[in-house]
Amino acid sequence: MSDLLSDVVSGSAVGLRGRLWQLSASELRAAAVSASAEILRLEAVRVAVVDELSMRPDDQVIASRGAGCWLAANTMLQARDGKKIAALGAALRPFPAVTARFDVGDCSFEHAVLIVAFCESPPKGMPDEALPRCIDLLLAAASGVEATTTKVRNVIATLERVFESDEIPPAEDVDRNELRIASTLNGRVVVRGDFDALTGEMLLSALSNLTMPTPAPDGTPDSRSAAKRTADGFTELIRRYLDCAKTGTDGGQRPHVNVHINARDLAEHRDCAAAPSPDGVGVAVSDLDVGHMPWLGPLSVSQTRLLGCDCFLSTVLLDDHGAPLDAKPGKRLVSAEQRVALIARDKGCAFPGCACVPAWTDAHHIRHWANGGPTVMNNLVLLCRSHHRLMHRKSGFVGKWVIRIGADNKPWFIPPPSIDPGQHPRPANTTFKT
């Protein structure tokens, strides 16, 4: 090992970045591995020292209410982390095999915590004489560079099922399942859930294909975070279920997203109905330019118009007091036959540069039906939910792109001057779809 490499591993990090260029790639890799091993060694040292201090506390430790809190008070650790270190030291005492592997740096802090937690609370159906063998299996999964938390958890889950008892394992206890859905003050929705392993498996399986990164046609990687892809996939999962599944009935109809809106508001799409009128009289709450959802309340008219492009429409005639006078049978704005024809023509999202598949698209009215736009092929175009939303409501976007049906009976997109000063029409994006 070169002097510089040795200094990198054992010395201070102050000024180190300015010297690392002198190391080769192989030396940098060696330094990273050596530093990681040194961290594991020092972690084991700290756990052992704090545990000994816990058994022989002095006045400072007693005043700090334990060695873990004392450590946090005298270092940059948080109290919870100091307590975890002290707790692991105490938990390792009855299990010398785990302690030995942890002390030599062949088992990480997190994996040691999982193993001793299993040892302290083994499955109720497991005989005492089976514990040493179980520890060996767990240590094998936790040792070496191939060790992962997933592997350790899988071994624990397997052992819990091997030694089944009359008590249902937590991972299979459906009585613990919880799902909380709450609206926030800004109109968004927070979802928190806790499910058994089988339900979780079904959810992950259903989301798997919907959450995969989707590169652009030119090969540009998907810029969405994993959390954003999961959210998009979950939205699409719900949408497909409501569109296609045998959902039963809810209030006499198949459950779906229901939005109520004044027909005049939908057609006029005023910029701000809540603004004072010219005669100085304010607009009543009942006359606000919004849609209304039965579960979560107000919905902007822009979003309502987006949903209205491709929906099942029901009309109710009301009197001046809002009482129903008549209801007309519901009708599907875009028929199944029209959607098949749109897929044959557009082959997915038609917006230039988008390769979204047909299953993820809406039928967009080029001239909105509430403004007299007919539901016919020459007034329809397939757009993915992102581009559909952009065309309807994205700040600074509405009205900048123009869609026209060309002489070839296919949609053409005219970009704004900020993108193309000449505003040359662009054909529908069928280049990458065959």
C-alpha cells in the first residue's frame, strides 16, 4: 500500500479531496473498501465501549439517563441513535456467536440488530435446541459483501414459517391491515397503509409493470424519481380498475370518479368566477367556477374539463333553486368504436416526442365538447395523461400549442413561437410506433 493510500485510509479528510487525483482507479477502490472496513471496526468498538459503560455507569452517565443518551449528548449523534447503540450492546451479551461475528467486522450494525431481535423473540413453535442452528443460518446471510438486509429478512421470514405455531405470523395477520386516506388543507390526499405480505405482494405485482422507468424515444433516461413513478403507476392502476374491472355497484352504479359542475361554467371556463362582477356584486359560493367531487369536494374547472374530454356524461336539469327537474340518460362521449379507430390512427399519445402506449391515453377534444366541439374523429386526438393535463391547465401552456387535423386526416401540432419561431406544424408522433 502506498504512503498516500495509507494516509487516505488512516488520516484526516481535511484537504483530502485535493490529493485524491494522485491515486489510480484501483487505489481509489481499495481506499473505499478499506475505509468501509474501518467503519465496521470502529462501530464494533463503540458498541463494546458503550455497553461496558452501561454496566459500570459513573455520575455523568447516570445524570444523562443512560449510556446511549450520554453518548448522544457528547457527540453529533441523535438521542435515538445513541440508544440504539446501547441497546445493541446489551442485546449481544447472551449471544456470543453473533457478538464474535460483529466484532470482527463481518456483520453490519443493522444486520446484528435484526439477528438479536430474532434471537430474543424466536417463533413460539421453535424449540430451544434449534436456536444455534438458526443463528448460523442468519449469520451466513448477514456475512460477506453479498449480504443484504433483504436476504437477512428473508431468512427470518422463512424460519418463522418453518416453526409455525398457533399464533399467526405478523406478516400474514390480515387483522393488522390498515389503510388511512385523508385530505389535507391544500386539497391533496395523504395515503398511509400497513398490509400483510400477501396483499403487499399483490400490490407490488400490480404496480411492477406500471412503475418501470420509461426512456424517451431518443434513449433519454426517465427523469422521474422512484417515488414519482410509483405514484404515477398507482394512479394508472386505479384508473384501469375503474375503467375495466367488475367493480360491483355503489349507489346504483359502478363506482367511478364522479364530478358535478354547472354546464355554463364548463362551457365558459371563466378565468376567475370568484372575482367581483362589473356591478360590484361578488359571486356567491354556489356560483364559483369549480367542479365538485362527492368525496373530496371542489375540483378546478380546468381539471374538470380534462376529465370531460373522455367521460360518461349525465345531465340533470335544475330549477333556479338547484332542485332537479329532469335527468337525461347517461351517454359515453367517446364510444368504444371511436377509441379503437383513434388507436389505429394515433397508435398512442400523438404529442410530438411522446411514446406512451394507447392504454395510458385519453381521448382529447381539440375543441371542447362543452364549447360545441363534436365528438367525431376530426375533433379527437389521443394524449397521455401528462400531455392531456398540459393542454388543459399547465400554467403558461394552455393555448400555446395548437392542434389541427391536416389534409391527411391526422393530427398536427403547431408549437408556440418560444419553441419554434416559425411555428412549423409537426406531425403526430407515430415515428416510433409500429
